Amino acid sequence: MSLFLDLSAIQSVPAANLNRDDLGSPKTVRYGNAPRIRVSSQSWKRVIRHGVEQDLGETAARTRRVPIKVKEALEQAGWSTDLATFAGAQVAASAGKKGLGTEAAGHTSVLLFLPECGIAELTALCAEHREALEKGLGKAKPGQLLPTARVEEILKRRTASISLLGRMLAELPGANVDGAAQVAHAFTTHASEPQRDYFTAVDDWLDEADTGSGHLDTAEFSAGVFYRFASVNVNDLLANLEGDTKAARTLLASFADQFLMSLPQAKKNSTAPHTIPDLAYLAVRTQRPISMAAAFETPVTADAAGGYSTPSRTALATYASNINRLTGNRHRPFHGHASITNEALDGIGTAHDSFPELIDAALEAALPESGGTQ
């Protein structure tokens, strides 16, 4: 039986620039023939990943600098720069039948995603084969001087976040990991466009005769109420974790908490937009994920008080109620919500007092502590 945990959130974000395009402007999308502010899934997924890794004490790195990191570690261990640089390059050259290849700056030709502890293991592997590396230093075609199987084993090792979010590395057979989590682009529930900010910086040490500012410029920011969605394929997560239900439950709990409590960090020092969702809606489904994004294809209009948060929560609940009617309330053993207010929100399951209570209820429905799934 398929099993999914769907997570939806409504979140109001004040003046900010959480996710910039190539020109520094807030990212946008046109939906329902209306401009919306958008935050890319990659941007929010990155901060979620870092939060999950912090929760579990298990960090991973997405990088092309593995050879450089190995080189630096070997130099700290007393190796000469030439030998350490060669050894770092051999880590890449010894992976796979043809190696991963390195560029002039010492970067690998592909982006790797591996546990951070892998650097120490690769450094130790180089130390084990120092004699072979010393003999190969300076040769035009030294070949693969490190054991390929060992190098690949380290590069292909997983952390919980890799099992959750996946890894693409076609150059090493068996290194690919199909991610269990899908994260959607967040977008404003209402029409919204970037706004410009003209700012100046004062020079504190101006001469008495000087006037004006030390620096002036313009920047763009945005504000709005966002709809956010993610879904975790619980079966895929269990497969990636080799059937460890306890680990899957721990990882799901961390992901759900970080989904709700995280915020991309761009421009945080100049905007401090540290809000959290005012509505979370979680559902366990046994057929397929269902996003509530279409609830906002028609842009929400402000209520009498001028705000978008309350109409957005109402729009989500109304749409969910209609989806439940269309699906006959089938294939959904659990759904519930937690909201900032005590307003009635029919259509999105049992009301819970807090996010932790809501997450615990969803996890118990998806992966009961007693074992098995509903």
C-alpha cells in the first residue's frame, strides 16, 4: 500500500527578499493570471535540510570541493602541498571506471553529496596509500592509485537527509538515491509584486563641509501570505532506510517540524522576517499526494480589515472540503490542522492545539509506534 504524508502551510511574511533571481529581485510566478511572489523549492529545501541535519547531529555536504578538503586535511597532517594536492586529485580520479575528473581549481567536475565525515575517511585512505601516491607524483599518467571500491563506498555513503531528499550522481553506479520528499515552490495566495526600496548609508566621519551619504542604492523586497506544500513518500523513505521504521519516524518528525519552523535566510539581517505559519494542515494519504495549491488559483482578496491571512486560511479549508467531497473522503486515514486562532475550519480534520501535537498525531497514523501502517 502506498503511503504519503502531505504538509500544507499558510504563512505571512513581512518585507523580505527570501529568494532572489539573477538580478537580485524577489522571484515571481504568474498564476491565475495574477503576479505572485515565489520562493523556490530549492531555497526552502536547503534550510529544511540543514535543520534536519542539526536535529539528528548528522551533517552532509553538497560540494565540488572534496579534493580540496582532502588536500587541506593532509596538509594539516604534515604532507607537502604538492603531495596533498595530488592525493586530493586522486580521490576524484579513483572514483568509478574513468574517475570523476577535476578542474583547474581542484573542484570535481560534478557536484557530490556525502556525509561530512567522509572527508576524514578519504584522508585516512590517502594516508594508507601514501607510498603509492608518492611514487605516482609527477607522472604524466599515474592511473588510479587509490582503491576504487573504497573510494566509491565512502562517496556513496548516505545520511538521513540524503535518504530523505535524494542524491543524483550518475557517474557512480549505485550512488543515486531517489528522494522520498517533494517540496513545492511557495507562492503568495494573492496578487503581489516586488517593491523597491531606496536606501542610504551615512558616513560617520564626514568633514564639517561635507553633505550627503556615504552610499546610496536601491533594493527590492516583497511581502505577502504564502501557501507552502511538501509531501513525503513514506514507503520510499522506509526503503532508503532499509526498513528501519524507528529511524523513519524520527526523520519524518524532524522534516515536518523543520518544514513548519524554517525560513530561508537571504537578507535576514536587513529584514528579520522571522514569522512562522499561522495554519498547518497535515494529511496521511494511501493513494497519492494532494496539494491544496489550486485553492489559490483565483487570488485571495483582502478581508474587511485589509488582511490576507484569514481569507487564505478560509480558502484552504473550503477547497480541502470540496476535495474531500470529490474523493469521497477515501484513501486518507488521517488529516488535521493547527491554527493561530480558534476559528472554525471545517474540512481540514481535527483541530490540534500545537504543531508538535499535530505532527505526533500524523506520525501515529502513518507509522504507529506499535508497528505497522494504517
